[in-house]
Amino acid sequence: MAGSGASHLNTSKLNLGVLRDYYRRLFLECIDKCSGTKALVWDDGLTGPFGLIAEASLLKDQHEVEKMFRLHSSGLPASNVHNIIFIVRPRLCLMETVAQCLLNEEIKGGAVRKEFHLLFVPRKSLLCEKKLKEKGVYGSLVNVDEFNLGLIPFDSDLLSMEMDDAYRECYLENDFTCLFYAAQSLMILQALYGTIPYIYGKGDGAKQVVEMLRKMKMETGGVEPQITPQIDNLLLIDRNVDLLTPLLTQLTYEGLIDEIFNIKNTNVKLPPQKFLTAEEKKNVKEEALEEPKKFILNSADELYAELRDKNFNAVGGIVSRKAKTITAEFDERHAAKTVGEMKQFVSKLPHLQAARASLATHTSIAELIKEVTDSDEFLDALRCQQELTHGLETDKINPYIEDCIAKMEPLSKVLRLICIQSFCNDGLKPKVLDYYKREIIQAFGFEHLVTLCNLEKGGFLRPHSTKSYQTIRKTLRLIVEDVNEQNPNDIAYVYSGYAPLSVRLAQFLARPGWRSITEVLNMLPGPKVEEVQQIPMGLRKRRASVTSSQSSMGEQKLTLVFFLGGVTQAEVAALRFLAQQDDANTGVPHDYIVGTTHILTGSSLMGELTVDLKRYRADGVPLY
């Protein structure tokens, strides 16, 4: 499990350290129910999220956790603990593994009598319990419990539920469980930070979440948390409302790291060669040169906080200026004459050394990214995307996409481009769509007939229909020519000229309000939702609606933008950019925090919809 320093969680208007501490306390209470020494057996999909709320050192030093193992069908390593706690998601394929581990332990026996416990995250599952009974191991479990881990604080302004299959579950499988968990998480958030007075939403998922919130509130007897609201507005955006944005290549520093290397639970694994000195390369064993180097990426790193939301073309200049500043600060030691001046320099030294190490790290990461962004493959794909979003020849078979299929380039890349063309042309002509389908099946395999059906069902591919993209593009100013990537004045910088539609909706909601874009809202999928939650008189602020400009002049309004179905790092960057801008007319700044079911890229979104035969056993049971 990754460590998680928490100081960076309380640097925004909303102290997310409170939420982290809430989940930490509940989790520790859960495992402390088992008295005596413990071994935790982790489902691989949970180690990252739990690492952000409870550090391994805390569990070992204060809660009698002596061992931590990965859940694996080969069984558990030998240990002399009294309690073995399996911590798993409610998935049938994982129950097979848990059952195998329990059977192995029974066969092994041992001097120390062990008790076995099962902790489902986020909820128990009757189907999973039934599977364990069928395997004959349910009776071996002393305790079967659940732990509702909801929104996990990733940073001072970012929360994620890490439900990586949320889009597929909602739009392919019609399983809306993740929306229930989202509503439940929002109830917990309101219990800690006060009732959110104004709720806005767009999309079917947003409407369902608002209805669930209403029911959950009634179930609590309508009792309001006795806390002055710290969040003024909630904006729920269904991913289905804007599917084009995540398909495009993100061009911010953090977005490109995610696109190329895949950030998982604020951690990224990178090729180690760039991070070793010449001396280290000589002395290190060959296997170590293949072992990826792991980095934690959050705002606790000052340089990363400065770089992450910048367009990649602006990163080089910032890194260069930072290098000069650090060199100048180190050179101050030569000017120190008195004991006092020397002490002052020594006190700054740890910070300077950390800054220099961070600079070296991000210089190397930037070099790794540049190797990709300078390649013909990257630039040609980007050029194709930009031509499509500008509406150039979107009604024909695209020669570049044809070439990508012929060269057997990654399927996710091909599918992203075809889906972008479909959105920018308001669907594809039957002749064009049939051609792409035929070519993909011939090149990549028959199983991708199901993938193509998934894309149609999910709303990514559709036959040509009424023209709406041009109207949406012009009304919301989605295309911004000559965007300034170094010193941006518009959110379009995150895609070098394309403004994320989802973030434009948040921007228009803040000013001048959604009434000004009623025509566009009607063109977008799903209903518009507005809800006012009553606040007890003694807890009310003066009117703090997201569109209010008549009162509370100068008071910052905080809006939680919650993406149902995933958000990209570039969209998060665009919202952070808006948070730094003052409202030009009213002088009232709007601050934003972001919540989401999960963080995604175009490739991971395509992965949710792509059929991969390696994921299934011969009898059709998913392997993970």
C-alpha cells in the first residue's frame, strides 16, 4: 500500500482531510474488531485506494497488522497471526480465489489457530456469499462484514470513487449500482460539510442521483446536518452528455502522463533508465534496470502542483526558470558571512534539496513525454483529431484512420478516432460506418463485432442524424483559434484549441446561467435537473446560488462538479483554471472541487467497451 501524507488535503477552501480521517477511523474500527495479530489479504484493486486513507505504517505500528498479502489463487504465505482478513470487492471471480485460499489454509493447519474474516468493499453481495457457500468455505469465516469506501480524497480539490467500470456498467449493462454509491457518498459529504443548498445536473444519471438523494434524505427523517454549508452548489454531469472530450488526446502535463503511462491512485510507474545517474547504471543489477520506478503525483510536490495543469508546451520554460531559481538559492551560501546567515541557509537546505530532487524528477518525466509527443505517430493522430473537431471532411472515410487500421495500430487509437469522427459529423453515413466495421473485424478479429456493438449501445457510434454538433460548437465556443498555451485566457488551452464541453457547462452555469444556452442543453442527451435543498434558518449563508450576483459580493462560491462516468485530468485542469479566474462582471470568484466515479483517458474508456477474450475463462467466467 502506498503511503499518504495528508497535509496537501487541507490547502483548499474545503478541508478534505476531514473526509480522509472519517474513512480512516471507520476502517480502523473495522479491523480492530478482530483482536490479536492480523494479516490483511488485499484484492489488487483495493490496495491503491486504501493506501490513500490508511498508511501501511499506521496499520503495522498501531493496529497489530503484522503481514499484508496480495489475494492470489496460489494461496497465502506462511504466517503465525491469529486473524486473516480478506479485503475484497464483491466479484464472483474473486470469491473463487478466496475459497481456494481458505481450502489451502485448512489443509495446511498450523500451530496457531487462525480466524478468517471477510470484508466486502463497498457492500456485501448475496451472490458472492452464495458462491462461498457452494464452495463449502462460508462456514470457515468467523465474520463477514462490509466497508463503504466512497469518495477518496486524491488531492485538495479532487475526489474519486475509483469505480473503473462505471461507464460500462451504466450504459452497457444497465447496472446503476455506481450511481447509488455516488448518492451515498454525497450524503456522507453533506453530513461532514453541511447540506448543499443548490443542486444542478444534466443527463439521465444526474437525474437518478438527485432522486436517490431525495429518497435517502427522507429515510433519515429529513434531519439536516447542523453544520453551516461549506459547499454552495453541486453540479452533476453525466459522462454521456460529453463523450467527445475524453476521446481527445489531453495536452496538459498531468494529462499526458496519464495518457502515456497511466496514473493509478495518484501513483505512476515509469521506465527507470531516465532516473538513474551514469554511476548508478553501472552498479545496478540488470533486473533493476527493468523494474519500473514509482512516483506519487499530488500537490504535496510544489513543482508538480505548478506544472500539472499547464499545457505541455509551457512546461519547458517553467522547468528552466525553476532550475535557475534553485541554483541561485544554493549560491546564496557563498554570500553568507555571519553565523546567523549561515543558520538561515542551513534551515532552508532540506527544502532546497527536495526542490532540486523534484526538479530532476520532472525534467526526466518531461523528457519521456517529449519522446512521445515529438513522434510522427503522435503528431499525425493529433492533427487528425484537430481536423475532425474543426469539422473538416468528417462525412467521408478518413485516409489517416484507414492507414491506422492497415498498419494494425493499437485498436484503442483507431476506435477513438472513428468515434471522434462520429461525434463531429453527428453520426456516420451508413456506407462509412459499414466500411470501418468491416475493416476492423478483418484486421483485429471477429470478437470486435461485439466491441462495435458496445460502442453503438454506449452512444459512441451512431448513424448520421440531425446536425447539432455545429450549433453546440458555435454556441459554447468549443473551438478557440490561436489559443495562448503559455499564458492561457481560456480553458481551451488544455486541448490546444478545444474547450471541454463539460467544463463549458460549468462555466455557463456560473455566468450568465443555463437559461442563456437552453437550445444547446436540449440538444445534449438527458434531462436538465435543478433542486433546492432547504437549510435551517440559523445555518444559512446569505444567498449563495451559483448564479447569484446580487449579494455576498466578493464572497467566494464553492461548487462541487461531480462527473458520473469518469473525468479526464484535462477537465480537472480546466476547472482549476476557472477557479483562478474572477468573475469579470461581479468580482465574485468561483472555486471548484471535482468529484468523479473514476479518472479516465480515451484509451481506458475504450478499454471499458472493448472485448478482450483474455479476460475470460473457457466457461465465460471473468478472470478479473
